[in-house]
Amino acid sequence: MKANIVEAIQDAMRIALARDKDVVVLGEDVGKNGGVFRATDGLQAEFGESRVFDTPLAESSIAGVGVGLAAYGLRPICEVQFGGFLYISLNQIASQAARLRLRTSGRLQAGMVIRAPYGGNVRTPDLHSDSLEALFAHTPGVKVAMPSTPYNAKGMLLAAIDDPDPVVFLEPMRIYRGLRAEIPDGHYTVPLGEARIAREGQDVTVVAYGAETQTALEAAELLASDGIFCEVVDLQTISPLDAQTILASVAKTGRAVVVHEAVRQAGMGAEIAALIQEQAFYSLAAPVQRVTGWNTPFPFVQAEHLYVPGAAHIAQAVRRALRD
């Protein structure tokens, strides 16, 4: 069937709810209203209020209740309406969910999913467009998945629901409905911790994830008209990180550009650049380039187009890497 990312995510939750009576969905307005982006539309009517239920306007409570449900043996899918609101859930995710299996020597685990849309260039108010993935990638015990297509959105969410560890599942708001593609009917999974080659090339490796994967593909298309052929690596999961795929691509091309819209300082770009320098130094013909957001809070709508990296920014970094 053909679906956008929101529809793919909804289909994944519907399949999970039907397959496993222990799966529950909770969050603000996820019931009758179907969530702020309608990702849970129709699920309460189909599975009942005990399986899909609304919570108070309290993100710390949503995550905390999720930890309790998971420790009890259920498989909660917690929806947080916008990525910036995850600041409020950080204590429950990092101090409780991430540590539960270690703290109890494996007697309990927090197999739960925390879903949240993230990212800018969608004209939202303050605290709605933040990209906080590095906070969770820095938290041992938590996995971080960031899909870029309807296919991997559905498959990765189904894998996350089955995972024994907590998974922060960040959904690219900018391409939620603008990208439609064929996805398989029924249940399938895309393994967490595995990147994919989104486009083959031999001149420069461009590493991206989430919505910026599509921007990297746009940049690669622009550069191809000038005879520059980029290999685009879509990380899919940033924790655990698929180092093998990144390093193999850099060994092939000799150059690397890392792209994300989150803050530059201590972001995933720095981690990936360090990985390449440590393990693929002798393959490099030029320094690793980073294309990122700025070291500022996400701006108001009048300036957000200056903050989020576009295809032209990526193309410029690729040309810089080729000049060195």
C-alpha cells in the first residue's frame, strides 16, 4: 500500500495492538482525538479505552507511567506531542527507563517506546521544533531511532515495540505528510542499529538521518548534474550507531560530510566525525565536514529557514571537502 510517514506509523501501532494484548498506547489526546497529528486516529475506537488512553498534560507523567507499565510487563507506546517537550520527560527516561534493567540485575526491564515528532521549518511555536536526539544518544540504556521514509518508519517502530530496551522514536515532522511511498502490508521490521545506503556514490560520503536524509538526497541530485556523485548513508538509528556502514563508505569515497539539524556543539556530527577520524583516518583525503543547526535555541518562525540545513548548505560542504 502507499502511505506517508504518519500513516505508516499508525499502521505499525494498529498491527502491534492487534498482535499483542500487552501493547498499550498513551499520551495527550491520543484517544478520541487521535493525537495532535492524528497518528493514533481510530485506534481507541478499534481497541478500546483500556488499550489506547489519554493522559494529563504532563510529559513527565507520560514517561513515568510508561516505565511502570513496562516494569509490570506491558509494552507501552508513549506519545509526546512535540520533541521539545521531551525536556520534561528526560528525568524519567534517563534516570528510570534507561537504568531499570541494570538496577534490577535483569529482573525488570523497560521495554517501551517514547514517540515524538521533531524538527523545524514547519512554523511551530517555541519548544516545538527542537532536535534533542543527542541528549538520548548520550544516555546509556536508551536506543534512539529516527526514520526518514514511510518504509523504515513502520518497520523500525515495529522493531522498537518488540525491543526489550526503551526506544526514543523521533519522527521527522517536516516530512510527516509530504513523502508518500509503497510499504508492505502486515508485519515487518527494520532492525534497530543498522544504517542503509540511500544512494550509491564514489566521491563523498554524506551521513544523515531523519528529515535531513531527504535533504541530503536533494543535494546529491544537484551535485550529480555537475559530475559529483555522493554516497548518502541514512543512519536510521543513531544509538546504537552502525559504525561499520559509515566506515565502509568512507573507505570507499575518502571524504565525509555529516548532516543534522540539531545544535552543532556536542551533536551527533561530532561523534561521527570522531569515529571516522579514529577508525578511518588513513582513508581520509580531506577533513570531515559538518552541516548542522546553530549553537542557539531554535529560532522563531521568521528565522527558522536560516537555521535548518538545506540542500545548498550540504552541496557547499561537499564542494569544500573535494577542494581540500
